[in-house]
Amino acid sequence: MYLSYFNLAEAPFSIAPNPRYLYLSQRHQEALAHLLYGVRGDGGFVLLTGEVGAGKTTVCRCLLEQIPESCDVAYIFNPKLSVAELLSTICLEFGIACPPDNTSIKVFVDCINAYLLDAHAQGRHTVLIIDEAQNLSADVLEMMRLLTNLETDQRKLLQIILLGQPELAAMLDRPELRQLAQRIVARYHLGPLSKEEVAAYVQHRLGVSGVQRQLFPTTLMGQLYRLSGGVPRLINVLCDRSLLGAYTQGKDKVDRKTLLQAAREVLQRPVKKPSLLLPLLFGLLLVACAALGWMLFQTINARDSAATQAARTEHVPAAPTKTVEKIPAIKPVPTMSKLSWPAAEPRERSKSTAFAALFRAWGAEYDGGDACRQAKNLGMSCRAARGGLDVLRQMNRPVVLQMNDDQGQEFFATMTALDEKTATFVIGNETKVVAHSDLAAHWSGYYTALLRLPPDTHEQIRMGKSGPAVLWLSRQLAQVQGREIPAGAQDAVFDEALARNVRQFQLEQGLIPDGAAGPQTLMRLSTVADQSGPKLLRDPKDK
């Protein structure tokens, strides 16, 4: 009803699990990485849990869009079935031929095993994804474990991904399911969005649906976070109802009153208005402290004046007064700026000035044109991707961010420093310090960074490869892990020994220890090994 009114191409807050609308927070990135590991791994179970509406199914749909060509995938979304019914469904999803009207569990299992052996002979991987897996009975879970018994010397022939609510993890802790629990090679619990991520989530979905202007003011994001608890599905329902309310009232954006009314209708419970008592008490406390400080200052000043006057009257030097310990000066709080393109500068220069500032941070000159090609000529790698602040903190390098102002117009800015609550930007010819809340309201999530990586390593260095990229990987790992570069390093091959070193590094850095030198591992290795490059995070010693 409100799409044309707000110039939206489609409903931005539909609760359908559309992967186009997936906002990849740090948690959702890690959840997707676990699922990809399950698809590309050597078999066993992968477990993804999360509260209702956390985004598990949407992450799974995103996974399905990234399935390698060599994978055969079956997706079961209604697993409240008996053992025979589930086996029959698996056969149907994979297109496995079984005798018609068969009800024998043994026949189903034999058919599935024959299919897995044939797929393995053809070099294909077989992956079974079960959504809402908390509805599986203990008997069905045990059958799933038995299906994974078929294996070669290197890997199991069936990989199973279980998605479910938190009670699924509790089920798997039961003593009778301990054998299955021991076969889980990766676990992840998808939690709610943080307060800062809620603002970015809302703006992301509006942007995908065709609108960049703020239909939800930044001042409402704290209230929306408290009402939804950071659960994406609740955010969607609240925002959808709020937009409908703004439309029926003829408003150009959602205000606090409309949001609270939407919450009352959606949540079916009273929504309390913010209490004014706490701010009032805090204000009275500040006034009392100021009054007490003024009285103390007047008392000390009067005492010092009296002592000075007495000394002058007696024509003798005044007695030395007690030295008051000097209170260290309080660092001034930086003035917050608005994250917007300077009105006096041409907007068409936005991208070139942003990349010029990025290259300057690395001590290089930007000549205009393709920044990534120029970076390659300088022996560097250009990483353009989408992520959140956690990704930027891990990378710890200056970045160019793609922004949208309040009117939905695009501009580029270079982030040169990131603190706990603020970020420093070079925007045109100006330097601005902005709050995270302002950044969340304007950043699209896209960033570009420069890293010291060998050429052609922006995707992955694969097992069995050799050459300059593998040599770089071997040397960087040896440096970080305090080992000598092994003899014959010029002929380095990505073998199992190097994969073990990669897994050790991943484990120490909080990454999934899969032994694969993918983009995140390479990015983190470059940051840790290269201490001479510019840093995004301020050194604690400089604070």
C-alpha cells in the first residue's frame, strides 16, 4: 500500500527469506562462513542455531546461491517426519530411484548409499540441509548419524547441515545422542543485531528496495533496538507497520509516536513511554555537583586572599601555603561533525579525492583512474567488499567507504581512524570526526582497502598450488609464528604441512581453522605480518 508513496521498488521489510536483503553483520558473515565450510569440508555435521527470526534461513538461502557446481544439495524445510518419511524425502530431493511404494528403511538406506558412492566416483559432493531441525526426533537424528557412516579414507560421503532454534543444541547434549554430537565439525549460534547494527540493517534494506533517504531517523534507532531486541524478523515487522502508519497519516518519514503505535499493534503488549525521572534526577545531581564545586572554589579563594592580605599588613613574606596537587587536564572531547559531502566542493571529485587520501596514507600518489590497477602496479592488492565495522577493525587499514547523504546522493570518504565511539574521515579537503550512529545512517557497507598481498591472491590460494603466492604465504606464516623460512622455500608448494600452519594461524586469530587460505585469512595475515603499514585503530599508547 505504501510502496508508491515512498517511491519504493518493492517491500523492504518483507519477512520472506530473500538473500538479496541479507545484511551481513559480523555474526551473519561468520554463520555463512560456517555453512560454506560444511559444504566444502570433508563431511560430518555442521550446526547453526539461533533464536526465532535471527536470520538462519536467510543465511541458508544465501549459501544456496554460492554452492559450487560440483555439489549436489537437498534442502528439507519441514523435518517433522518419521524415519521412513525423512528417508523417502531425501530420495525425492536428490532424485534417487527407489522401488515404488517402498516403506522399508533398509531399502531406502541402500538406495541412498548407492547414490553416494556413485556421486563420489564422479567427483561430486553431496550435502543435505535440514531447516527447523529442532523438530527432528531422537530416532531420526540417529538415522542421520548412520547415513554419515559411509566414508572413504579421506572424507565422509554425506555432509549434513542442521539449522534450528537453541533447543536443538540442548537436544544434541543428551547422552543418547553423544555419538552424533562428536561428529559436529563446526558449530555457530547466530545472535541478535547490536544497537549500531540495527541502524545499518534498516538503511541496508531500504537501499536494496530503491530508497536511500532516511525514512527512519537516526534518533529512533535506540527505540527500535529496545522494542525488537535486535531480532531481524521483529525489526522487519515493526518497520513495515511503521511505514504503513506513516503512509496513512500522510507523513514523509516515521516518527516516535508512529513507531510506538506500531509496536503496540504488532507486539500485542503495552509499550511504555520513556521515563523522564532518570534524566531529571541526573540533571539535579549535575546542578548539585556544580554548586558544591563553586562553594569549594569560593572558600579556597577567600582563604588565600586573607592570607595574602595579612602578609602585606605585617610587611613580612607570607608563610608558604600548602601545595595543592595539580589535577591533570581533561582531554577535550572532539567536536562531532555531520557525515556529508562539503557543499562548496564538486561532488564529482568525491571518488578521486577519497582514493588520493587512501594512497597518501600508504605514502603513494594516486594518478586517477582505476585505483585497483594502480595498486597492483605498486605491488599491492586492492580489496573491494562489503562488511561491518568488525571487519574493518580486523583488517586495521585505512579504507574508502561508499556513502549516501540524507538526500540519497552517493559520495566517497576515506576512514583514517576508528575509535570505540567515533571515526575520523577525510571527506573532500576536510577532516571530520563523526559518531558511529551517524556512520551507520549513511554507510552502504561497501569498502575498498589496500593491502600488501602478492598478485592474484584476492580469492584463495589453493592446496597443491605453487609459485609466488604460495612463497609469500609460507614466508608470512613463518614470520608471524616465529619460525625460520624452510630451505627450498623458492619451490614452496601448498601441501598438508603448510595447511597445518594455516590452521594454527586461523585458530590463534579466531578464524575457522579449515586450513584454506581464503580472502579473510589472507587479509588477516597481511595485517598481522605487515606492521609498517598505516593503521586504522589508534595505538593505546597514543591515547
